[in-house]
Amino acid sequence: MTSRRKFMTILGGGVILAAGGIGGWATSRDPAGARKPWETAKALDAGASGDLRIFALSHAILAPNPHNRQPWLADLSTPGEITLHFDTTRRLPETDPYDRQLTIGLGCFVELLTMAAAETGYRAEVRLFPEGEPQPLLNERPVAHIRLIADSTVERDPLFAQVFARHTNREAYDTARPVAAATLDPIAAAARTARIDHATGTEEVAALRALSWEAMEIELRTYRTMKESVDLMRIGKAEIEANPDGISLVGPLNEGLDLLGLMDRQAMLDPGSMVFTEGMKAQKVQFDTAMGFLWLTTPANSRADQIAAGRDYVRMHLAVTEAGLALQPFSQALQEYEEMAGKYADMRTALRISDNETLQMFVRLGYGPGIRPAPRWPLTTRIRSA
Ligand SMILES: Cc1cc2nc3c(=O)[nH]c(=O)nc-3n(C[C@H](O)[C@H](O)[C@H](O)COP(=O)(O)O)c2cc1C
């Protein structure tokens, strides 16, 4: 009963009390097993003998990707080659009805793979969609054939040094520390083909905070889009380690609330429930502490454009990390479903996106606290036929 009262206090906006025994329990709740792929990749030696595809893939699986679905499958049946496939069981049909964002995630994967190969003196020759671009949805046909070719002229990429420090940061950012526009110019230059633009002025940031929050409210209040997120929630160490993907709610607070039955998934879908209201409040902080925005556009919206957007997105995120800044995408207003159509148009207007361009990524920026790596499935589970 005592701990129940304590957790009720927390839910009401109070502080975390780690009294009598809770402290030890709390520190044991980290899903360390789900973070292991980060340690495994870090421990690999670029110069070691062995299959360098494993070195490249161990880094590629650390790529950012929507809802941490990790939609990649690597076929290694041809020596020296990787055939990248989309895992058709990992779609997001409500919020990503055309697999656009999942394709961006695959682009991030390709870029990290290419950078890791360069570390070992290999050039990755990437042939996208060798059997044609799948439309309107991705399918079983390959996303890419990737050949790794020894090349003494291949240049290592300085951004590779940030791979293990890059994390999507959903914490509150420091509202006393503005983001200088000058900091963002070299970040925009990290992109190879996409156009990256930014907003840091007080008025523009305020307007974009408001607009992106309105879009988030639509996603949260639309039953089917909210349900897609709720279904992908992994609450606490045991659930996260059993399924190291999706939306992880880590830590003793989430687990405590869950133990008390306060993280009821049905209640999370009910805008009249306490857990829904508290969840909204917690998410609003992310919008209220956005100190700047970056966005990335491509000239068209083919599958190749989406892959290119992903390749540039992860480069941008690595450059943001190098600059000591934190980043979190706000993808809601970019999503192609009926209820979002109004905000989709408003966002394009606010960002001055021309008619023939596609807005692929929109992120908030700021200075935030350090955070732990997100879960990943071990590489062995992402290899189709070795
Ligand atoms: C196309 C795309 C869209 C994303 N949209 C969001 C978003 O709207 N909100 C968010 O918090 N994170 C978003 N993310 C970040 C992913 O959730 C994140 O990359 C994933 O959980 C893995 O975590 P990591 O980036 O820390 O490794 C997005 C990532 C990608 C590639």
C-alpha cells in the first residue's frame, strides 16, 4: 500500500521516491540485454580477419528507424554480397501507409553499412531495387544488392565516430540554451543529396512547436493510429528484452505503474482516462522544449528518393551528435493518412515546401541530457540465410 501511494504521487506529477528497498529494485530494471548489440558492434575490430559483412551489418542495425521496427533482413547467401530485404511483418499501416518512413529507415541502414565498410577499406557498391521499385508498398523483392569491394582509395568518414553516441533523445531540452543558426550550417552540409533547412528564431520556433503539437494530438486522439503505437509498447525490462523493438517504456517508474495496473493498454486508448491525460502531458514537454527545428526534403518521392533521404537523415543526425546537440523527429504532420491531411498541408506551408518537393523528415533540436541506447534485435535474428 505504501508503494502504491508513492506511485500515485508520481503519477500526479510529484517526485520519484526511492525509499526502503525500491532503490535496489530500480537499478536492476535496466534492459541491458536489449542494448547488447551496441556493445557487440563496439567490441568489433575493423582490422580483424573474418567476414567483414558482419562488421558492416553490426553497425547498420544501429540505424534509426520508425518506431524502432528494425525492418531489415540481410541475405548473405552470395559471398562478398549482401542482399537487403524489407521484413514485410514489420509494417506501420496506420501511420506509414505507403512504407515511406520504413524506407527512410532502410536508407539509414544502407548509409551506416557503407560507412562501416569504409572503415575496413571496402567500398560498398549499392544497387537499389534491382528488380524494380515496389509501389505502392514494399514487398519481398530486394531493396538493395550491396557488393563490398576492396578499394585502397575509399575514404573513411569522420561522422562514423558518432555512431555509438547517436540516439533519439525524447527528454526535455534545456530551454535556457538557444540553438544558434550558425551551429546548424555545417550540419545541413552533411547531406549529400537532400535539402536540409532549419528554424531557430523565437517566433518561428513557437509556431512550429504549436503546429507539430497539434499534429501529435491528432495522432494520439485517432484511435487506430494511437492503437498502432500502444500495440508496439514494451513496458519494462522483461517485455523489452523479450521484444527489443517498438516503443520501449524503460525504468522503475514505468514498471512500477505497470505493476500497479496503471499502464493498462485499453485505458491508454481512452482520452477520458488518467493514463491518457498523463501521457499527453508527458509528451507535450517534448514540444514545449524544442529549441530549434531541422527538416529534410527530396526533389521527388520515389523509393530511391526515400532511401537517399534516409542516408542523409542519419548523416544529419550524426552531425547533430558531433555538435553536442540532441534531436527527436516529430513525424506526425508528415504522415499520409486522412485525419492528418490538414496539418500535413499546414506544415508544408509553414516550412515553405514547394509543390514538387517531398518533406521527408522534421525534427526538434536542443541541448538535452545524456540517454541510453535504444534496444536492438541481435544481428543473428536479422540474417535470413547465412
Ligand atoms: C523515418 C523516421 C521517423 C521517426 N519518427 C519519430 C517520431 O515521430 N518520434 C520519435 O520520437 N522518434 C521518431 N523516430 C526515431 C525512432 O523512433 C528511433 O530511431 C528508434 O526508436 C531507434 O532509436 P535510436 O534512434 O535512438 O537508435 C523516427 C525515425 C525515423 C527513421
